[in-house]
Amino acid sequence: MSEKTEQPTEKKLRDGRKEGQVVKSIEITSLFQLIALYLYFHFFTEKMILILIASITFTLQLVNKPFSYALTQLSHALIESLTSALLFLGAGVIVATVGSVFLQVGVVIASKAIGFKSEHINPVSNLSRYSLYIA
């Protein structure tokens, strides 16, 4: 079977890059994210277990305290521990995602691809997507 599509010219490739139409692999991005998650759990599991043990110990120390005092202290400790855990996790995944895209595509700043389009949030124009088809 013969190939009927012709290869794009350099000008078409440059114009497509200026418009933000670049080829990138979702699988490579997912691989980098999985590596980041593996590294996070590999290096921070012991710290998370120690934080969990400290939280349980702190909870047991608050048993005989007034309820409102214990609740505020426990909620502050819980927010602090969850914030530290999720901050590192989120930062690692974001860095892995952005890094993998930069490795695949390079630095591409295309205002057309970033631009705001009001038809994307207009519920009337998107109503046909959500309507039920009655036969």
C-alpha cells in the first residue's frame, strides 16, 4: 500500500510550533509522574510513619484535656502533618510533569494555545453534548 499523505514542510512545522501544536507523549509524562511517586514513597515513607506515630501519641496525650482544647490542638496538628505530606507529593509530581514536557518539547510559548476562549465555558453552546438522544 502506498503512503498518500505527504510529510509536513519545515514552514508548517515552525508555524504549528508557534501555535502550540507540538507532539508529546502522554506515556512519557505518566512515566515521569510514576517515578516521582515512587521516589516520594521510597524516601518519605519512614517520615510519614513517624508522623503517624506522633499523631497517635499526641491524640492519646489529649484524652483528659477539655474537648474544645483537644479538638483545636488535634486539628492544627493534623493540618500541619497533611500539609507537609501533600506539599512534597504535589511538588514532586508537578516538577516531574513540567520536566517531562520540557524534555519532550522544549520551551514553547504560544499565546494562541494559552488564550482564553469563551465558547469553552458557554453552557448553551455545549448543551448538545449533554442532551439525551431520544429515538
